[in-house]
Amino acid sequence: MSAGWRTLLLRIGDRCPEYGGSADHKEHIETCYGVLSREYEHSRDAIFEFLLECAEQLPHKIPFFGVLIGLLNLENEDFVKDIVDTTQAKLQDALYNENRDRIRILLRFLSGLMCSKVVVPNSIIETFETLLSSAATILDEETGNPSWQPRADFYVYCILASLPWGGPELFEQVPDEFERVLVGIQSYLSIRRHFDDIAFSVFETDEGHSPNKKDFMEDLWERIQILSRSGWKVKSVPKPHLSFEAQLVAGNSHRISPISCPPPNPSQTSSEILKGQEKHEADLKYPQRLRRLHIFPTNKAESMQPVDRFVVEECILDVLLFFNGCRKECAFYLVSLPVSFRYEYLMAETIFSQLLLLPNPPFRPIYYTLVIIDLCKALPGAFPSVVVGAVHALFERISNMDTECRTRLILWFSHHLSNFQFIWPWQEWSYVKDLPKWAPQRVFVQEVLEREIRLSYFEKIKQSIEDAAELEELLPPKAGPNFKFVGNESSETTDGHKLSKELVGMIRGKKTVRDIILWVEEHMIPTNGAEFALDVVSQTLLDIGSKSFTHLITVLERYGQIISKLCPNEEMQLLLMDEVSAYWKNSTQMTAISIDRMMGYRMISNLAIVKWVFSPANVEQFHVSDRPWEILRNSVSKTYNRISDLRKEIQSLKKGLQVAKEVSAKAIKELEEAKSVLEIVEGQPTPAERPGRLRRLQVYADKAKHEEVTTEESLEAKGALLSRALEESKTLLKLLFKRFVDVLTERLPPVSADGEIPNLRAGDQNVNSEARDLEKATMEIDSENGADKNSEPNGPNTKNSYNVGELEQWCLCTLGYLKSFSRQYATEIWSHIAMLDDEVFVGDIHPLIRKAAFSGLCRFTNEGPQL
């Protein structure tokens, strides 16, 4: 394809955003069609690839491309038939490869082609019925596997999601067949099992299991039913084919070849645990795309029909998907969706719902941060105020927010403010200073300010809150080391100061690590003991590396062996972390970085970190600071990231070994063939090949064989490392949950004699009870999100009246983090569920602990597996 033609295609793509807005889309379609028609003879293959690629990567413009293809169909039927056949082949491959996004988009594309008279409506009906049949088969106890209901739900969801795009045409052209599909969907929904996603809700409630609330599939079906009753009138889906209907009807429609769905995975076991693992695997492969979050009250957000909200949400999610990594392009397409109404509030709600999606957002949180920043710049008169409103609404409900979501919101908000000169109306939140130190709103502001300082410096952040001077109390201490052996005239006579000074001299004198270790063993330990030696060495090395992160890394790399020698067991490692925490008591960031790096250099084990985090001093900080949780998250994630990396390396080595074996076998075969060719020289059989070529073949064969052996050895070594890492992770998981159980059991209110579970959110009766009579929150959560619409706010009107006691808040926070770890590492928990139940969750475990620990394992029940 020539550079000029490539540029022309890009110009066509760039003009597409105007379609559906105030511009005349008919004129743009005619312009694009004229270009394609002129270039068709010279660039047929390029146009073919371009149209398919645009349909897949700009799915919100499928009606536009459908009309273009429909116009091409008038004169180039074979070309368009190839497009239809290729789309069917891609759909078939996507079904077997479980490419969810491609399945969904291609079904929408086929519906768009049907609207432009390119595809026969009955073919669409047949495709839908094939998916429905497969979904029903999956749920059948005898021929299918109900554990894989998420796959069946996904197939039906794809049908429902394509109806706003093609439903009106199907209703008009094949009403009886279309009604048959709708009846089939209704029948499927009557036999499927209701999903309760309360463990994955952004907001926690005390209502427990809520079977009457609609899940995502039931909600979508209700929206489609409302659309059906309104005569299939959809405002959010453009209909450019109506402007060209007189031309399009002249073309011949094409049939879609029948598709087939992969057979259901048969269940191989009657074990409830193994069935639970199957359900979990199905949830991972077919996750729910959106858990809708209503942030704004209905009188403030845009008013639109339920199905229009769904369509715009789908378009927003598609843009976020296909422009991941291209932040500016993503923002550009988000603000120019082809709809005739405003949607800034809905766009904010959708992006925040993805940012706060549990257990993990589809992309890294930084992506959503950058997109929100660019949207504020692209719509300076509208979107910044929407973001401000969203922050205030979420802040009012922060006390009911899931702990993981709260942490993400803190990280996002601090980063967002750093891109807008840290400007925020802090005076509106100044009342939090008078709330109890454990009140979630106070902790939120405190953590945001601490994170801002990490992104800037203390004086800058202090200046940013000068209009709310009361909040200075929430600022962390000015970062700086707390070196206990700092030199001064009155203290230099102590042993610690003398030895620290001598150690600094040895390091500056370029003494070797071995010499320093000998000096420590001969001059410090015999006289003062190992703990004192660790105190002096760790404090001194930390002080040498305190200038910057790079200095710290250099010190640990060069002199880490000294610390490792002094910390051969967990007891000494706990003391080491105490020293790190004491030295960096004014810097949460440097404490976390130092411990993380020490774990990376094997100076501290992950087990020691867990024990340290659950030490009495840190346990008391669980509900008032993120400091211990940050260190624990880093430790656990590093452990499982290591396992993930090893698995990827092993997978790569297996592929490399297969290639190496093939290369080696080929080289040996060539060598043997060359040696087998003989000729008679002076009556004796002699190799016919020249000696030089034989030597080259021999060298090549030896080299290939060596590569094979080396790869095989590497594979065995990585396998051994993986086995060791898996065993370590098992021990870590057991210890982590055991510590959670221990500290919670000590503090949780007991279950009453009649079996009533304590309601931690009911609050301490001795605390101001006026908060219980406050006006109910205006923010609502969509029904399938499982959150309480009547939860009480903790907003500006609740000054000095936070009604949950410190013990209750500590329990809520700790249970929240237990639930977070359960969701994050559900796969690993399923692998060791029997061990946990036998060795950790034994005896009379408090039901709130069991509920939190197993809440992330299964979407079918509220409390996870019943073991």
C-alpha cells in the first residue's frame, strides 16, 4: 500500500468521529465511499483489511462502516461476500479461542451489516439460536457443566448486547423468528442461577445476602424488555442506513455460514471443592465486564432511557479497551461518541466503575488516571466539575467503601491533584480534623496528603492547604531520617556512637565486606551482643543510603551481606524491620521501600514481614494508617509475582526446548545423511562429502545438541525454583490467614446466645447517636451492584458525629483487608482450601471471619464455599 493511500485511509478514519454528531453524516459517508470506489481496483486488499480493522477497533462506529460496506455491495458483491465470510471465520475462531471482546464486537458488526442489507436477517437469527442452544446445554446437569455458567451467560449477554444495534431491523423484517429468540432468552434466564456479587461490591452493607436484587444479566434483560415495549426505538445507536435505504435495498444480501460453539467442559468430579475451582476458573475466563456504579443523584446526571445508558457504557468501555496505551486518542474518541445527547456524568461513572472494579480493574489504574486528566483538558468547561462532584459523592460514602477501593481512590486522587497544582477546596473538608482519628473520612484526607507529599514536597503540600489550616494536623511529619547515632559532643562517648563512626570510616576506607563482617564478629558481638550489633550496623547503613533511593539500593547491594549475616532467623529479621521503621519513622514511603528492597535481596523473608505487620505495635495502626498494609501488600504481591514470572519463564523455556529439539534432530539428520553418502576410493568406502562440510555439520550438530541440553537444564532449574516458590507461597498463605484469624478473634464482638451475628456498622451506643437520624444519602448503587441504597452518609453534615466506635472500625478495616486478600489471591486459596480449612479455620471460627476469608472465592453464594 502506497504512503499516499495510507494517508488517505487515515484521513477517512479521522473524519469518522464527526459522524453522528452535528455534522452531516450522509455527506461523510458519500465522501468515504467515493474514495474507496476510486481506489478499489488498485488497493482491494488494503481496503478489505482496513474495513475489518476499523469495525473491530472502532466498534462504536459500526453503523458507519456497515453502510460503507453496503454501498460497496452494490457493485462488488464478491468483495463484500469475502468480508462476510471472513467475519464468520473470525467469529468461529474467537468462540474456540475464548476471545470475549472479539465475539461481542463481531456479533455487533454482523448486526450492523444486516441493517445495511448486507447480511440476511435469518442468518443472524440462526447465529443467535446457536449461541442460545450452547448456553442451555452448558447449564444441563447431564450433558453440560453448570459450573461454567459464566460462559453461558456471556453468550446470552452478547446476543442481548447486539439487540440495540440490530433489534429494530429484526423486529421489522423477521418478527416471528425474532420473537422466538426472545422467548429462548427468557427461557434461559429462568433456568440460570442468580449471581450474587456482594463480595465484589464497591460499597459494603450490613444486609448480607440479597437474592431479590437483579444481577447484571437480569438487569440487561429488563432493559431490553423496556426497549421492546417502546417499539425498539434507540436514541444512542445511529441509523445512517436509513439515509441510504433506497440504494441499499438494491444489493444482494449474503448468508452467514453456520457457526458452532465449543462443547461444554465436562465435570470430572463430584467434589464440592473441585466444582468450586471450576466455577472460579470460569469466572476468570468470563468475568463480568461492568459493575455499574451510580455516583450522582438522578436529578443531576443525564436523563436517558435504560438501554441508551447501556449502549453508551458499552461504547465507553470499547474505547477504553482499544485505545489502552494511547491516552490522548482515548480521550479524543470518548468525547466524540456518535450520540445526540450529553453524557459527561455517565462517562465519569463508567470510568470510576472500572477504576474501582473488583477484584482488579481491566487495566492498570494509572491508565484511568491519565484518561481522566486528558478528559479534563479536552472538556475544560464540563468534565472537571463532574470529577469534583464525583469525588465529593464518593467521599460522603467513604465509610461504607470497600477497603481495596478506598486505597485505589486515594492513589488516584493524589495523583490527579498532582497534575492540577494540588488545587482542591480543602476548606470544605476541614471538619474532618474534629472527627475521631479512626474515622474513614479523616483517614482518607490524611492518606491523600501523605501521598501528595510523595509526589511533591512537604512545603508545597502545606501551602496547598493554607485555606484549611486545620488540616495541617493531618500532615505527616516532615520526611527525614531519625538516626539514633547522630554525632554530637554529649553522645559520642557511647559505644554505639563510637562503633557507628568506626563503621562509617571502614566503608569510606573501602574495606571489603568480609573485613567488615570479621570486625563485627570480633569487636561488636562478643562485647555487646548480636542485637546491639544489628542496631548499629542497620542504622549506620541506612543513614549512609538515606540521601536517595539510588543511594539506598547501592548500600544494600554492596553491604547487604553484613545485614544478612546478622539476621539468620526470623527473630533477628523482626528486629531489623523495627530498626528500619524507627529510622524512617517520619517517612512511610522510605519504610516501605527499604523493607521491600531488603526482601528482594533476601535479607528479610516474606514470613517475617507478615509476622512483623501483625505485631502489636502495627496492629494498633490497622484502622488509622495505610503504613502496615502497604508493606504487607508489597510482600504478598512480590511473592506471587515471582511465581507468575517463573511460570511464564517455564512456558517460554518449554517452547524453546521444543524448537531446540527440532533443530538438533534436523542437524543430526543432515550430518548422518552426509556421512552415509559413500564413494569407493582405492577400493575402500569413503565419505563422499568434503571433509570441511562434514566438520561444519558436526560443529552445527554439537552446538544444537548443546543448546538443547542447556535449555533442558534451565527448564529443570526453573521447575525446581517454581516448586520451592509454591511451597513458600503455601506457607505464606497459611501464616497470613492464621494471623488474620488470631487478631480478629481477639477483638470481634462475640455472636449472641441466639446466634445473632454482631452488626459492626450499628455503631457504639455511647457515641453521639444523632448521626443515625441524618438524611439518607442521595447516591444510589445500581441494583446488581449489591450495595445498600439507604446507607447513611458521613459527609459535611456529620461533623463530630461519626457513630462507629474505634473497636468496631478496627474490625471493619481488618475484615475489609482480609476480604481484599481473599479476592486478590482466590486462585491460590482454592489450591490450598483443604489445608486452610484443616489447619487455620478450625474450631469455632467467628462467622464474620469465615465470611470475609472466603468471600472472594465464589460468586454463587454470599459466604463462599461451605466447607
